[in-house]
Amino acid sequence: MTDQAVDPVGVRLAQGAAPEGRFLGRTRELKELRADIERAGLDTLSGRKAPRARVLLIAGRPGSGRTAVAGELVRQVADGYPDGVLRARLSEPDGTRVPVERAARELLDTLEAPAPAGAPEDDLTEALRTALADRRVVLLLDDAADAEQVDALLPDNPDCLAVAVSSGPLTGIADVRPCTLGGLDTKSAVELLSRFTGSVRITVDPRAAELLAEQCQGQPAALVLAGGWLAARPKAAVADLAKQLHADPADGTVVGRVLRLVHAALPASAARMLRLLSLAPAGLVDPHTAASLAGCSVETARTALDDFVAHGLLRAAGAQPQYEVPCCLHPLLHDLARTHERPADLQLARARMLERTVRLLQSCRAITETDSPQAREKLLGMPRALRFPTPRAAADWLRSRRPALLASARLAVADGELDTLARRLMSQLVRAMVAHFGIQAAASDLYDLHGLVLDVAERRRLPRERAAALLNLGDLDARTGRTPDALARYRAALDAGREANDPYATGRAMESVGGAHLELGDYDRAADWFGRALAERLARGDRAEAARLYGRIGAAHTYAGRYGEALRNWRAAVAGHRKNGDVAAQARALSELARVQEYAGRLEESLRTCREAVEWARRADDTRLRAALHLRLADSFERLGDPASAALHRGTAERMLAEEAPEGDSELEQEANACEIRSTSAED
């Protein structure tokens, strides 16, 4: 029976490679639910059109098969909803309520609908309602914690259907009648057992099978666990398990009683691994997670996890070797872990798991740094089990493990501390996401991660960490077009940096405030704040940063049309980069100086500076900058009435671009890319 995969919270089974097992029982409940879809609601009876989606509620205790019933109902009615099925889980495996904004964002991602990164709950739920206004979908909301969650996600569209799964009634949502699940009927319960035991053991003692089904109270999760216990013992009779259950003290739920028997019968190492899976973030486990929790090899963990799946203790989740702890078993495994493990051992297992996650994230990021000898050396120094064969494999792992990785971050700071391990995990997760997906695509997750740090920093009154989190969040606001929000965060970061007496954070915040004002078109304030940041850098003796900030001040004055001030600051930037020996930065600063001289009407002076910039760009081996400068020289000579010189410089630029540009770029695109030199990019 090792090739049998079972859904412990329902009664849908898949044997061998066939994914569609026959759904067992619940005929009456499904018929009532389908009828309830067409039932006239209070609005219809009063002559008004229903303003919102019809809501069906499937209520039952964990392990009653409520999620499986919801899934079967959705399968039966899906043809009537051509725009598809949307699914969201509203509680974590440990019972923690999922924030509405997270659920709304996941639904919007499924719809591929735009959702601003970092948007508040009201904006996200409004965006969801807008996206569903013209669609006919089924919304399956699993493990709803309360009515407020469901209500916030309901479409304002009567053509949609919402199926909510909960432990009890959702008081506060109008016109909802719950379908409350009890146990399976005896025939279906016995058939479920036979999927594990085979028909022979049921046929030789049908009364024992019925007795076992009765002892399991018809609960699908209990029956699955009982079937898994019997499948692991082909010589045991069904009556043997029935006797053991009868002798077990009747405390706790029936699912808990059967799980205790299954747990007690496992080898010690397997039983310990099973208990420790209650620490898995978001209830998601892969072989690395299990190996680090139990302190064993990855291959040993993989074999154990496959055995757990075969016996109904886990279920496979996704294409990657990833598994899910059923929600109905999670609190029971947690209780077993607290009973059998010392608190210090649980803390150690958790630390091993988070440390393994950090190292996998380091490997995931390092494989993208193909041009870095240090990254390659670090990657080769890692154990083979932690390496990814290709960047694509690393990205696939990061994408498939994303929910568990974000849950790991929440777990790392759950105790309200930002210890070294938590900081490393946050840092590596942010870097890996940026490396593989880019800041724009990963912005929503980055907001969540930096928000976690900010929450802890504010609760623990850690001004240095608060400043860092606010700066990171402000950068995300700036990159996603919310400049006023970014400005507010940068000002708060400045206050936190001053409170922490952190000159780096203070200087960084001053410059960021200036950058926000520059983006908002307030060039006077931008120049003022850049000047404050410059004074801080000069006081610290940071010459490289000071030279860069002279350029930012010059850019602000250029935008304001104060060319005299701009020229003074760009000359200071050129001198600073020359003293620092930064040839590339000097070439770019000269390029911007030439631009300002041209704006100021000093065309001959601009030509001399531009030629000097070309020479320094050549020394810096910056072909694109050289090409851009030759194009600028061509434009200048055309304005001076010297077409021959203009043609010479344009031809030189085109040859450089043809050699430098990737195959397939058009000539116009090459020229545009080369000419796109701005002071903000050159000196940021």
C-alpha cells in the first residue's frame, strides 16, 4: 500500500498514479448545498436584486471532511462558473487567523489583477471586488476564523458563489444557512477503510469493520489514520485495532485517540520526526525541513515523509518534494511534541530548521552571482545537499517554498526578538527574492518582511532596527510610486536614527528625504537635505559618499535652473572622485558637468569637458558612456554648424553601440539606451 496517497481531512483518495479517487458519501449534504445555491434569498423575496454573492457555509469539526466536501461541491458546480475557482485559506495550521490583506492579495495574484505593493486592507479588498465585478467565479474560503474575514472578501456580484468552511456559524453574514457535517454513513466509512486494508480483511470480519467505523465516529480523518495503521500491518485483523481503540481512555477527540495509537506504534525515530513536524512553518514540510528538525540525513527524511503520506499522516503538496501537515493533526502533533520533548530540545530543533533555511537561501542567491568568484567559492564550500544545480532550479524552489519561507520569517520573530538568526534569515530571504524576482515583482513580500522587523523594533523599542526597517519600507514606497508615503517613512527613520545615535542611518535618512523632495519637484528642499547629508558624510570623513552627494546637490540645482550652483557642485564631485581614484565615477561626473555647461550656454566649455569625459570613460572601459558622450558631441557640433564633425562622432558612437549591444537590439534602441544618462542614476 506504499503507493497510496490519502487526503486525511477528507475522503477523496488517489491510488497509484490516478489522481481522481471516487468521493465517498455526503450525498444528502451535497444535494442540500446545491439546492441552497438556487434558494431565493431575503432580497429576492422582498423584490430587490441580491447585492452580493450567495454564501454557502460548510461547518464541522477539524477532521470531519469539511474541506473535502467543499472541494467536491465546487467540482460539481464549477461548470456554471466559467471564470474559474479561487481558493484561499483563512487560518494557519496552528489556528492563527490569516490577515485579510494577505488573503486578498493572494486572490488578486491568482486573478493576475494589479494590486499595489504595500497597499492597506481596504484598498486590496476594494481591488478584489472590482476584479470580480464582471466575473462569474466560485470563491472557496477554507478554515474561516470569523465572519469578518469572509465578509471582507465577498464579491459585490450576485453571479459569484462563495463557499466558506468553518468550525461553526458565521454570525453577521446575512442569509447564510450552515450545512453542519457529522460522521460518514457506515457504508462509506467501511469502504474508506477498505481502500487501505483491501477487501479481504473487511469481508472476513464485516462486523469488526463496522465496529471500527463506529468507534471512529465516522470521522474521515480518524478513519484514514486507522486505515493507515492497518495498511502498515498486513497481518493484523481489523478487530485488533478495534480492541485497542476500545481499551484506550476516551479523552480528547477521536482523531486524537487514533493518532496516539499510530504514534505509539511508530519506531522511535519516526515518531520523533512526526512530532517535530508541528514546528514546520505554515505546516509545509520538505526533506530539508524534516532533516534539520530531526537531525538526520535528507534521504532518511525523504523516506520517512513518503511513509507518512502513505499512512495518512501527511499529504503531498505541489510538484516539488513538499508535504503538508493536515490542519486537523497540527494541534495534536503539537501536544505530542510538548509531552515528549523537552523545551530546550524543541528550541534546538527550531534553530536547526531556521539555520538550514538560511543556508539554502544563501545557496539560492549565490547561484545567481555567476560573475562573482567569491560567490562561486562560497557555493562550492557548501555541502552538496544544499546546492542547486541551476539558477532555474533555485528559482523554482524559492517560488514553491515561498509560503513556508514567509512563515519562517514570521516564526523567527514570533517571540518578539531580533536575534542573530532572525536577522540573517530576513536578510537572506530579501536578497534571494530580489536576486531571482527583482524588487518590483517581490515588492509585496518585501513589504511584509520589513514590516515584521518594524513591528518587533517598535514593540521592543529598538531605534536602530526601527530606522533600518523604515528606510527599507521607504525605498519600497519610492520604487512603487508612493513618494509622499516614502517621505513620511524617511522622516520617521531620521528620528529613529537620531534616537539611536546612528550616523549611518541618520545620513542615509537625510539623503532619502532629499531624494523624495527631488521626486516631488521641490528642488530647494532636495538641495537642502542633500547638503545636510553631505555635512554628515564630511564629518565622518567618508570622501567617496561626499563626492557622490556633491553630484546629487548639483542635480537638484540643475533641475531648479540654478546652473551656477550646479556647476560648482559638479566640479566638487569631479574633484572628489579624482582624489578617491574612482575613474568611472569621475567620467560620469564630467559627463554631467558638460551637460550643465551646455544648459548654461557655455557650449565651447561643454565640448572641452565632454572630450575630457570621453577620455576618462575610455580609461574606465565604459563603452556605453563613451558612446553616449560621442552622441552628445555630435548634437553639439550640429548646433555649432559643423556637420562633418557631427557625423564623425555619430559614426563612432554607432560603431561602439553595434559592438556593445546585445544581438537583436535595434539601432534606435541602442542609441536611446546609451543616451539615457541622468544625474540621478549616475550619482545615486
